[in-house]
Amino acid sequence: MGLMGGYQATSEEGKSYVYQEYLSTLVNNYKLWPAVQLANFYFVPLNLRLLVMNCSRVEHILILESKQSNRRLIHLLVSSLTRKLKKGCEDGTTNM
């Protein structure tokens, strides 16, 4: 997870990133899946249970991916602004 996020495997930043991401994802999984399973077993007919689970999984994957892409976009914007500020400080200008 950290390597795919662009972090070094041995860096502390990468380790903390993986720990935070894993923990938040795990907590969100524990919030969602027990409720989906209970509703699926108590309210959904047997022949539709597989369809409900597959739709829930697709929705959950989409939620996780949108969360991850938002973080990538924020990281990209912050790094871009930081580079522009550093370049402006070196040049003596602060215009972006």
C-alpha cells in the first residue's frame, strides 16, 4: 500500500501512511459489512443474496477508490504549491 502510494518501503513516512490508511480502512469495513450482512440475511430472499453482496462490494470499492483519489489530488496540489513557493523564494518573487 505504501509502495503504490509512492513512499519508500523503509521510510518512516511510508510506515505511518500505511498504518493510518490501514486503520481507517479497517474501521470503515467494520462499520459497513456487519450491517450489510445482517440486512442481507434477515431481509433479502435467498436467491437475491449474492446480487446484494456483489452490489455492496462494488459500491464499497468505488467509495475506497474515490477516497484514495481525493488524497492523491490533495497531495499533488500541496506538492505543486510547495515547489512554486520554494522556486519563488529562491528567485526572490512570491507570485504564483
